[in-house]
Amino acid sequence: MKYHKTVLLKEAIENLKVRSEGTYVDCTLGEAGHSLEILKELGPKGKLLSIDRDEEVIDFVKKHFKKELEERKNWTIKKGNFKDIKKLLEDEGIKQVDGFLMDLGLSSRQLEASNRGFSYLEGSQDLDMRMDPSLNAKALDLLKFYDEKTLGRIIWEFGEEKNARKIAKFIKQDIEKIHNVEDLNQIILRAVPAAHRDNFKHPSRRVFQALRIAVNDELENLQKGLEESFEILKEEGRLVVISFHSLEDRIVKKFFKTKTKEKNKPILPTPEEIEENPRGRSAKMRVLIK
């Protein structure tokens, strides 16, 4: 498995404007790429709280960066969902924050090695897709539970897939044959006519996005996380968000528009970064100053 390359790392840290004695929250720890860079800018009186929904991710970081955690007592890692950021900060005795960072992408570890079926490329993996394994419903459970109409709506709304109805119909017809990622891939390939396929993108891509969003309630969590983070942010504090698909970016853009009259153009990866890390090609970063 490839080690995860953090997207827009330099740009995120530059726009966060880390102060030596400030308090910062990395709302999506991942493999700690952003957290480690924030930590480099902090002095002994500064504070960094890093949170993630995924216990496996947290365990990896605590093991891999054990030395840094032991040496830097001002870095705290906590399991949680950023939709509950107020409560998480209250538990840590934090009342105000100088900067929040949200990287909404999945790490290479989650995509390839978690055996949770996030990627349509991992054919033998289970159709799980839960970022937090303590959640009740897996992706396969949703496929079985929802009727054809509801499933089609989910694929259309969360995946923006024009063949959503037909895909939902094929899935429900062969639901007993679906056990893993490849089983679902084969049904989607049958449902999407060759003439409707993008030569450069797999037909399953949007369906897997839709299921993952539905399983993890990602869009509602994002909206709540933005609202609570902005409320806790200090005056002149910064909220930096990196999104990876249009649904997320629309929510971020709309929220930022309600808080500032300034135009908020997204910051995009450079051609050089995209060449080095193709997974980051769809990334958009927006910055809000309170």
C-alpha cells in the first residue's frame, strides 16, 4: 500500500496562519500529514487537537508517531465526529480556537487496506464503507433495506449519476448475488450502457461515492461541523476546508457566502502536485476568516 500523500499541504498550512501560542483543531486526522505540519509551527504554549471518526486511523497515528506524541505534550488525539466539535472541545476545556482544518478526503489506508470497501478497485473487500465501524448500517445493509426508488434517489442525489434509476433497478433485481465490491461492480457495469461510460472514469465511481455519503451521513455532518466550528472560532480566526467532490464544495461555498461578502475562490492543486498525486486532482480548498 502507498503511504498517503496529503493534498494541498503547503497551501493549507500557509492559509491557516498558525500562531506559536494559538489553539488549532485538525478535524480530520487521517495519517497526520496536516497535524504534524501544524505542530511544527506551534510553541510550547500552543495547542493542537486532532480528531477522527476512524479508530484504526487513530491507532495507526499513535503507533507511528509515538515519539512525537511523547515529546509534544500539547498534541492531543481524540476519537470523534467533527459534527460534535462543540462537545469535543468542551471535554478538553477549550472555549475558543484560532484555526480549524477539515480535509474531507479518504486516506490511502482507508481506501486500500481497511477491508471496508471504500474503493471500487478493491474487488474482494466487503461492502462496508463505515468510517466509524461502530455505526450500525453497512453499505450492503442499505442496498438490501432501501426500495428501488429510494436507492435510485440516493445514487442520483449523492453520486450525481445519470443512470441512477437503472443501476438501482439492476441492484434490487440481483441483490442476493451481491456480497462484495466486485459483485456490485459487475452489476453496475451491466446497468450502465457503454455509450454512457466515461472513457477515463469507472462507472462505479459515483455509485460508491453515493453509498459512502449515505452510510456516513457525510453532508449533514459537514454542515453541522461548519456551523459549530465557526461559532467557536476567534475573531480573525481561520476555517480551512479541503473538499473532493462538488456536493461537499457546494455546501462549503454556500456556508462561507453567508459569513462573508468577499469572493471565495477555491485554491487548487498545482499541475505538479496532480502529476505526483493524481488522487488530489479534484481537491478544492476554501478559506474563511471570521
